[in-house]
Amino acid sequence: MKMKISWVKYEKDKRSFRLPEALGFDVFSLSDLEKTDETVRNLVKNDYDTIVLSNEVAGFSEDIIKKYKNNKNVKIVISFSKD
């Protein structure tokens, strides 16, 4: 079974997920944080089973944690900043 992982950050965030981005992984930058839930839904529809959100992006979600908390097919990970 192949994992399909994505990282999601705010476009003005130049510090988060630099390594995955440099290695060519799927790092998505949101210009509008209000689109967080929509972006996660689209990633799930596109078979991403692990979605890593920057703390800033996760704070704009209405229902990500509740919706996917018990879903065994999708893992939502919140990356906390080191500040």
C-alpha cells in the first residue's frame, strides 16, 4: 500500500515544510486561509491519505479534526511551530 502525503501551509509562511518542498513533495500553499476545509476535502478526494497542516492553517479549520478524527483511511497531522 502506497502512502500519498501532502503538506499544507499559508503562502506567506516561508519557514514551514521547507525540506519536503525542496525534495519535491506535494506542498500546497494557501493564499486564503478560509479555504482550509475546502483544500483538505479536495486532497482527500484526490486520494491523499496523510495530510500535514501547519499550525496556522489548522487554526482556520471549521471541522477537520472532528470530521477525520475517527477516519481510519485519512490521517490529519498538525505541525506545531518551533517558535
